[in-house]
Amino acid sequence: MKKKLLLSALSLFLTLLFAEVALRILGLGATGRGSAWFAGGNHPRFLFQPDPVSGYTLRPGFRGRQLARTGEFDVPVAVDAQGLRDHAHTVPARPAVLALGDSMTFGEGVPVDRSYAAVLEREAGVRVYNAGVPGYGSPQMVGRLRRLLPQLRPDVVLMTLSPTWDRQRCATPFLYKEGFIVAQAYADRLVLSGDNLYLAEVRWPVIGPATAHAKRASVLMRLALPALGNAARSLRRTPEPLPAARSYEPSARAVDEARHIVERASARFFAVLLDSQAPGYARDRDALSKALAARGVPFLALDSLPGIDWKDLHYPRDGHWNAAGHEAVGRALAPRVRSLLRQTRTHPRGDV
């Protein structure tokens, strides 16, 4: 019996060793930035830093690269001394537009000169400051607005958000952890091992962190442990209920607050609702549009723009706008921005 157990253990060990070697040769389960095991998403470590108001913000002076988990892009990313995505402006400093938003405004997946802020600057002929921060919800954008408005004194402020993503982020905002931003739902299960964050498959002390470190050490563990964990969680998962009407109130309140802050500074404001990527997006867009209209907030839903096939303007797997998507958005916003700038010329600028 002892010999049989020993032979079985040896056989299992050799089988696992062969599987580990084969997976490494095939390049499956690779780790690092741009891979499925990279908890920081597409972002390089320390692109972000903690912030007392918004939880985190861009790190001034940062230089690095964004690599998509899907392999669809690899682009340079830089942050200037003011904490904005670094952009070589080609027009005078006045008049100016401040573009607030999340990763779509930041231009995740495209070089900075292809982001919609840069396209808008060229099309409208006015300075556009790109204040997008990946993962931000509208309350965090308000905090960023309060900080940047006195510094930049923009004539127009755009606030770009996804009704669906913003509803979720208002409920569970992204958090800063070990140089990365991570979803609040699993932040307490992430363990730093080497230069990466790995998810502990269970919350038990010792065993949970051990599963995280095992995924760093072994390709086989990186594939097997998440599969087992997902299977166990799927047995306990219940369908997500449809969001109630009050779910959109935090977004509507934050956008309205931003509008009032901007108007008190004698500048012009409007919100931009991202295009719908799924049936749930359209539902959320309609609900948030109704809430904003009731407050008298000026906004533009990109879905309402005629003649644009949005599915061709996103990276198919990553989901962010590609360069053509940013070009379309920048061109669409240019006439609206020029109209708002004409309005500001008839009103003196007030104190922020």
C-alpha cells in the first residue's frame, strides 16, 4: 500500500511538472502588465497616487506605458506637473476647455495626441486640458474639478461619463492599493507578490495569501485556482436585480453639483453621456438622462448623434474607444464647444 501511494504521488507530481513545463513553453498563463493576472488592469504601477479628496489621482511627472490585457494596444502614457495627461498644446492658453472624465477621457488605448481632448483642441482651435482619470466616478470628478478650476480657469467644462459605469462606481468606487487602482469588491483579497497584485481565492488567513503567492510562482496555479474559485462562486451567485430609480441619483447629484460650481465661476458646463455598448447601457442612459433633464443640466447623449456606427469605434475586446472613436467624439463636440465659447464672451468671468 505504501509503494502504491508513493507511486501515485510520484505520478501526480510528474504529471503536474509536465503540465507546468508545457504551459510555460506554450506561453499560456503569462503574468505581468497586459496579462489577465495583472490586477491593475491596463495601467502601469504608480501611474496613480493616493489623494485625500478623490481617493487617488494621477501621479505628476509619471512616464510609462499602457498595455491592454487583450493585446490590442501598447501606448506611452505621461502625466504633467499639474497631474493632467501630458499633451503638447498647439494653440494659445485662452480660451480654455477642461475635460473631466474617466479612462475614456484620459484616452486609454490611444496616444495622447489621438485622444478626443486633443482632437477637440485641433477642431475647435481652443486649448483643451485633459483631466480624465481612469476609474473615476462622477463624485471623484467633482473633487478634481474643485482643485483644477482655480488653477486653469477654463471657459467651458465638459464632464464625460458612462451612465452604467458611473452608477456602479458611485456605489463601489475604485480604490488605490500598492500603486494600482482596484475594484472595491475584491480589494481586501489582493496580495502583493513581486511587483503584481494577485487575488486570494479564499478569505481564510494564511491559506488565502498562499493561493495568491502560488499563482505568482506557478503558471498551472494561475490557471487552475481561479477556475476552481469561479466554479465555487458561480454556485452561490444570484442574478443581479434591475437597478432602482434611486440608483441614478448619486450620478445626477454629482453632475448637477459640478454644473453649479462651474456656473458660479461664470463658465459654461455640459455633460456628455457615453455611447451605449449593451442593452443595460441604454436603460441606464435613459434613466440618467431623465434625472439630469429634471435638474435642468445641459447634456449630450452620444447615442443621439446621427450617422455614427459606434461598434466600429471601440476596441472589440477591451471596450475603450479606438483612435477612430476619439476622432468621432472630438469632431462631434467641437461645434458645441465653439457655441458655448461664444456665449462666454458676453459674460464677464467671476471669481472661482
